[in-house]
Amino acid sequence: MWKTLKRWFHQLGSPRTFYRFSGALIPWLFVAMVITLAWGLYQSLLVAPTDYQQGESYRILYVHVPSAWMGLFIYVLMAVSGLIALVWRMKVAEMVAIACAPIGAAYTFVTLVTGSLWGKPMWGTWWEWDARLTSELFLLFLYLGVMGLYAAIEDRRKAARAAALLALVGVVNLPIIHYSVVWWNTLHQGATVKLFSGESHMHPSMLKALLIMTAATKFHFGVALLQSVRARILQQESKASWVQELVDD
Amino acid sequence: MNLLHILWSLIQRDLRLAWRSRGELLNPVFFLILVIALFPLGVGPEGKLLARIASGTVWVAALLATMLSLDLIFRSDVEDGSMEQMFVSQTPLSWIVLGKVITHWLVTGLPLVLLAPLLAILMHLPQPGLWALIQSLALGTPVLSLIGSVGVALTVGIRKGGMLLSLLVLPLYVPVLIFGTAAVENAIAGMSPAGPLLILAAMLLFALTLAPLTAAWALKVSLS
């Protein structure tokens, strides 16, 4: 069992196998994404009850919260595949790490925008230097740094390794940044805004829709990541004979 | 030669090189004073307001000054080829990086700490905050140099890496800024600044152990 798993992992490291494997996987992920997204939107927009305090505008949370989770999840995934790329020099791992960055940045951006849209009716302001918002903003900058470094170095593989190293540095610093921002916020403004203090645990009827939406974002990430990695494989392996054959067909 | 001896001769060499171009040496200092002088012009010369924002302004200016001087750590060595000699020498690269970071701090961080009283006067910093400001700068600026060495090692192969470097490094400087200003604010409010200062000291130890290793790794990646 362990042996086959290990062999499979190594085979996946070859761009060609990865290309074939992901090509077979993508349609399934896509179908799963469409189903969960449709079901999740139906649940969250129509079925889930209106919040007694926040009214209808709380529904933005069904986009906001899964995006926020994805922003962090993708960063960690990027760092893990970056570590694999640096230690074992796997081409595919480099591409996965780099492909993660724009998707994660997009999710973080969506989180910031939806949070701001929600903040206007709830807090009466588009932007509050709340601890979560601030650390989310710096998460976005960490993503942009990785993307900027990758874009600035000409040699693609060197660029990927440098960006992967930066992602690793970022993942070590992320908790430090987050907790110092939390500490800073409590020091400066105390209890003006408390995000979730007034709220009890989420009602199951609301939680269900949230979980489905979370699954939908995971599937979307899978599709987007694999597509992006496939495009990168074709680009970087364009001299390989199997890519030539593929293009000729 | 033992490692400490190598470190010492490396620092001596870099200090001598820095001294040979001492015109450049003062640039970060002038930059710092200039940035501080811009704030009263921007927000108004009212003493109370300046005192309120003094700690933050000095710290932000220190961050910017350090960031702009980061290129000094490796760039000239990479350009004239001495870095390649250091690559192939028997000394661990991380140890050499540590020597370079120490020199960088002596050249740019230490003047900043010494300058703190002057900046405090310019910004009307309340008297009780001054000692905390000096202490926090003394503990915090080495962290800035250490973190910066990683960023500069990653961008050293890029021709115009300046703006990119700030994008890489500034988010990582956030914790230092927060605890540096917190120490000063605590002291002004009449509380003990020990808590934030100890956290800064912890950050310094953490960065001291990990940053040279990471920067050496990054140098190998970007110069391979």
C-alpha cells in the first residue's frame, strides 16, 4: 500500500504523468464544483433563514467566510509544495506552488471586498482597522510579494524556487504577523467593534449552507489550480517530444 | 582559523569598505531626519499632535531607512565577484551572511539608535518615552537587518529590485513596528515597557537563529 502510494507520488512528479492525470481529474472536479455551487447558493440565498440581527445582508458571509478560509489554506498549500520543490527539486511542485499564488491572492481579495461590503451596513464604515481585516490585508501583500518575485526573475525554474522560499518565509511569519496585529488591535481600540462576540454558535440551518459553499470553493480551487498547472507544463515543456505530439494532433 | 576569528575579520573588512565610501554612509541618517522633518509639515506643527504620533513616526521612518539601505548588505559583493569566492570557501555561507548583517546593523542600525534622542526632540516625544524608544530601536533594528537580509538575498540577482524588495520585506516588518511602538506608548502611559521589549528580544533571537540560514539558502537559489 505504502509502496504504491510512494510510486504514484513519484510518477506524479513527472510533468507528463501529471498532465494526463489532471486532465482526467478536471471534468469530475468541475462537475462537483457546479453541483455544490448551485446547491450552496440555493441553500444560502433561499433556504437559510434571515438573521434576526443582521437581516439579509449577513448572507454575504456565505461567500466571505469560505474565501477567507481558502486564502489561508492556499497559502499553506503553496508553502508545502514550495518546500517539496526546494528539497526534492520537483518541477511539478514548483509549478503547483506558483500556480497557487494568484488564486490565493484572488480569494484574499474577495475576502477583503466582501468584508468591506458587509462592513458598510453593519459597522457604518467601509474599512475598520480590525485585527482580522488588517492581517488579511497583509496576507494579500504576502501573496503579491510571491507573485512579484516570480515575475521579476527571468529563468522560470529559478524564479519558482525563489518564490517558493519566500512563501516558506511567509508561512513562518504569518502567525507572528497575525498575533501581533491581534495584540496591537486590543491595545489600541479595545472593544469598539467585536466581530463575533454577540453571536452565539451558528444555527445548523445556516451552517449547512456554509459548509456546502466551502466545499464548492475547494472544488473550484482544484479546477483552477490544475488548469493553471497544465498550462504551465505545456509552456515550460514545450520542447519535450510528448508536448510536440500533443500539439501536432 | 576558528569561526569567531573569521567573523571578526569579515566584519573588519566590511567596515573598512564602508568607511572608504563614507559619503554614502550618512545617507540613511539624512534620509531619516528628512522623513521625520516632513511629518510636521504634513500634519501641522502642533506639539500635542506630534507627541501623539511621535513613536509611530520614528519607527516608520526607521523601517524605511533600513529598507532603503538593505542593498548594502550583499550587492557590491555580488557585483565584484567576492560573493562567489565566499561561496566556495570552507566557511558556512550562513556564517558569512551573519557577519554581513552585523556590519549592516553597525553601519545603519546603530546610528539610528544613537540618533533617537534628536528625533524624539524633533517630534516632541514625551520625556518618559525616550529611554523606551532607544531600547526598542536597539532591539528592533537588528531584527530589521536580519529579515531584510533574506529579502535582499532573494532579489540580489534582479537588476531593479528596489520596489520589489519593499513589497517582500515590509509585510514582514509589521510585528517589529507594532511591538516597537507599543514599548514607547507603554512608557509614555506610565506603564512598564518590559513586555513589548521582551517580545522584541524574542524576535531578535528567533531571527538571529533562522534568518542567516534562510538568507544563505536564498543566496544559493538566486545566484545559482
